[in-house]
Amino acid sequence: MEDTLASLFSDTSRLMRRYFDERARQIGVTRPQWQVLTMLRRHEGINQGGLAEILVVEPITLCRMVDRLQEAELVERRRDPNDRRAWQLFLTDRARQLLTDLKPVGEELVQKAFAGLDANELEQLRRALSCVRDNLTR
């Protein structure tokens, strides 16, 4: 039986997540935590509501994740000088080192996943997946 495109997308995504999870766990972080830290690095100083929107998670879910990251001394909450009800989020030096340690894990995953594809094929795949993503986000 031939795989459908949807099942190939699903299987590939699941396998990539599993591969990353296994390696990241050895460094001491989960994939969802890595996603929060990575997005926070791009948007440092953002409040929790804004970060929850970017990550497409419920604010209470993100709040719990940030609580755990703060307990692990990876994230620092600071009062927003423009809104005393809000907290801005910042990475700690420990989190920056963790993200540096995780970079080779991501690079290894990409190398393994895309082995056997040349630069042209990778660019075509990137364009095709970008189109699919854009179609689904409209």
C-alpha cells in the first residue's frame, strides 16, 4: 500500500520529534521547553501572553512551562515597566548555554533526516513545505 502525502508528513514529523526528544533529554531539556527557549531567544522581553500566541498554546499552559523553566533557572521574569500587571520574559545565561549545547542536536537531526538529497532537492522541498504551511495558515 502506497503512503499518502498526509501520512508521510505525519510519520516524518513524529520521527523527527522522537529523534530530537531522545537526544535533548540527555542534555536535560524537553522539546517543548526547547521550543519556548528558542522562541524566547528570538523575542526576549516579550510577555507571557505574546509568547503563548507565538507558540500557539493556551496562556495557562505557557505559564506552567515558564514556572518550571524559572525553577530550573533558565528563564527570568521581570516586571514590565509599562504594565505592572505583566511580566516580561528573559533567558538566563544558563539557558543560553543550553541552547548552544542543543544546536548540534538540531544540526545532527537535519543531516540525518535530509541525507541523500542534494541542494536543489532541499530547496524544492523547502518551497513546497512553505507553500503547504502558508495554505494552512490562511
